[in-house]
Amino acid sequence: MSDELDILVIGAGACGLAAAIAAHDAGASVAVIEKQERPGGNSSLSTGSVPAAGSRFQREAGIADEPARMVADLMAIAGGETDDRALVERLAAVSAETVEWLVDTVEAKLSLITAYKHIGHSVPRLHAPVSRRGQDLVDDLVAAAERRGIPIAVGNGARALIVENGIVCGALVEAAGETVEIRAGKTILALNGFAANPDLVRRFCPEIAGAEYFGARGSTGEAVLWGEELGAALANMAAYQGYAAVAYPQGSLLSWTTVEKGGIIVGDDARRFGDESLGYSGYAREVLGRGGRAYAVFDQNIFDIAAAEEEFMELWNYGGLKRGDTAGEIAQPFGLDPQVLAEEIAQRNQAAAGTAPDSHGRRDFGLGLLTPPYYIGRVVPGLFHTQGGLRVDADARVLRPAGAPVPNLFAGGGAAAGISGRAGALGYASGNGLLSAIALGRLAALAAARELGSTP
Ligand SMILES: Cc1cc2nc3c(=O)[nH]c(=O)nc-3n(C[C@H](O)[C@H](O)[C@H](O)COP(=O)(O)OP(=O)(O)OC[C@H]3O[C@@H](n4cnc5c(N)ncnc54)[C@H](O)[C@@H]3O)c2cc1C
């Protein structure tokens, strides 16, 4: 790897790979360093869903959408609270060109999801691999980087930034037991957030500190720590993405489609304990509040819809779900009270039929009544990733509290401030993570190349 790069990208997830591809295509010399033994990070564990407002794929599907609508949706789910509304507006504005760039230039195989619209979006706007596996998106990004000859050095963790007279000039990198200096004109932090660093989670997101982290191990928060040393501003630090239904003990996702389409979640006492339509992220805290032991209950009609998702069927095929013709039959494997569970299903059905109000205020019961056969799976809450990070400008330059950029330093994805509100998990709309990663990575690279005077 050259030690005189135009642009050094730290982290080989979606943000770093997108940044590297865009930097190369803008005429800059670029290399990516990755701490782990393979690229992908959290991006490869995600469902690969990227939102875009006004994409040509939406137009082709007859869906009217525009950035202003997306901003309204994101601000609504965040309860109107964010440290950085300008970032929400910027990412919504570039979302369509970002997804079209992924398809046209990166050659990523994404298509618009029309079968459902996930939490936070008023129209279908998630674009994802058919498999709904982020690994496929990462594979497409890695292939695009390889076609361009961009070096991706795995097993090379950045230990510190090189800072001279307040100017960032690259990074000190651990490689094969040695520390190497990699100097670069611009440095892009694409190393995600701090969810794998329990101290930082306790400090910034205490409400989810008791939940297990289900993301990639590399998210240990160096961007925050280095940013603090440099006097950079942090924003939206208490925001995170949770997931209320990680299958236990399998550790895979029990698809939230099961709940959106009308399933319920009960605790150890076989009783529901809240309005599940808060969404998979927002409801994680409620499950954590029940000591983290809960069970998702749904029926055959819902199963048939979720069956389109590979990961769901894997869970079923590996025995992670139980089926029964009565509430008693599904209660038995988990030692739940059969009578209480039957009562809960009956009360939920009355609310769905409109003959009684729901005691938890839930209004949306998906497909309607739950009818036998029923399914059940044990779930625990998980922390997927943190949303807060370094405050950045419209071109992903890292900023100081007064608004001046830290010279030559950019950040995107989980390393940067997110667009999921100021605090907690309720403000996370599906796709916020990857949109910040890919859009900010690309914007950072384009701005960095422009500042360096690179030409394609
Ligand atoms: C199970 C799950 C499902 C999800 N589903 C979705 C979804 O469908 N849509 C969505 O938008 N978001 C989703 N998310 C969130 C999303 O995955 C992240 O927001 C996004 O991947 C962040 O991208 P990134 O490039 O910033 O980070 P990552 O993809 O994590 O990449 C960062 C990389 O930097 C490396 N790194 C860290 N520190 C260093 C260092 N010091 N030196 C060198 N390298 C370093 C890491 O090892 C990692 O490979 C999901 C997350 C999880 C866990």
C-alpha cells in the first residue's frame, strides 16, 4: 500500500467501500484499511435496505415520493427532535441519486421493496438485495472496488490519527504486529459507531446498556474517541437502533414482519406488555424492561408471508419456532401459562375485530384475527448499532462545535451523527443506517477529491 495517498479510508463497510469507489472514480488515489479479517462490518449483517425518495425505481412502480416527504417522515418518527435537521434534509435530498449510483455505477443488485413498507416510511422506499442480505450488497461493493484495483487491506486497524498542527494527515495503522504510518491528503472515517464498546454505550446510550450487542465486533467507537481528542462536535449521541425480536438462542432475526402483520409479543407471564406497533427498534427497550425474556406469537397466515424471507425460513428449519393448534400447545415448550396465553390471544382478537379497545393502545393488527395453527418463538432484545457520532457538514466534513471543519477529516455512516433523532430507539426508521453510510461516504469522497483537485 502506498504511503502517499490522496485519500485514506478507515473501515471497509458500506460507507468505506462507497467512499473508496467514489474517490477512485473522481480521480483520486485511495486505499481502504480494515481492522477485521474481512470487509463488511455491520453492513454485511444488515438486510441491505437503503431508502431513497423519488428514485426511478419508485417512479417505475408508480410510487409518488420526494425528499420533502422523506424529511417529514424521518422528523415525525424522531418526534421532531434532532441535533441536526440539515443532515436529515441533505441525506433525503441525495437519497435517490445515491441508490441510482449504487445500481448504475457500483452495479449493486438492488430492487424496490413493494411488499411492505417498514417503520418510519409512509411509502415504499427501501431498495434492497432480493435476498435481504446486506452481505450481497457488500459483495457488490467489494467487487466494484476490486474492478477498480482499489486496495482493501484487511487486518489493518487504525490505532490513531496523525495530526500535525491541527491538520489530519493520515493514520497510524497496526499491521502484522507493527505500527505503520499511512499519510494521506484526506482521511475518511468509515469505522462505524460504538455499540461494541460497553463503556461508551453506558456513557451515551445508558437505556440499552443491558441489551446484548448483535452487530459486528469492529464497532468499538474510535471515531468518537479520536473526535473528542481533536475537539470535534458530537451529535445525536443517545440515539441507537435496537431490535426487539432477536431469536433466542439462535441469535438470528425473527422477522418483524411477523409482528407488523399482526403478531403479538408476550412476557414470561404469557401477557402482552405494550403496543408492539412501536416498531422493532422502539420496542426493544420494552422487551429489555421485561428482563429480556419474551415470546413472539403469530399464526399461519403471517407465517406464509414471512416465509418469503430466507432468514425466517432458516430459523423455522432449524427448529427456532414451534407450531401448535391451540394456545396450550405453543405455551407448553416454553413453560408459559396456557390459559393466560389463550386469554391474551382472545383479547387481542377482540381489539383487532374492533369489539373492544386494545389495553395497550395498539391500532394496527395487520392481517386481522389470529387463527390456529399458531407459531411461537422466544426472543430477546438486541442493540444493533449506535446512531450518534461526529457532527458533519453537507459534504461529510467533521466539524468543531463552532462549525469550522477539522482540516482534512471526513466521516460517514455510524462514525457520523445519524438521522434517527436525538435519543433512544424510537427515532430509527428502516434504512437510516445504510443511507448515512453510503450517501455520506460518497459525498465525503467527492468533496475530498474536489478539494485535492483530482480529475477523473
Ligand atoms: C442485524 C442488523 C441489521 C441491520 N439492518 C439494516 C438495514 O436493513 N438497513 C440499514 O440502513 N441499516 C441496517 N443496520 C444498520 C447498518 O448495518 C449500519 O448502520 C451500517 O452498516 C453502518 O455502515 P458503516 O459502513 O458505517 O459501518 P460498518 O459496516 O460496520 O463498517 C465499519 C468497518 O470499520 C471497521 N473498523 C472499525 N474500527 C476500525 C479501525 N480502528 N481501523 C480500521 N477499521 C475499523 C469495522 O471492522 C467495520 O468493518 C442493521 C444492523 C444490524 C446489526
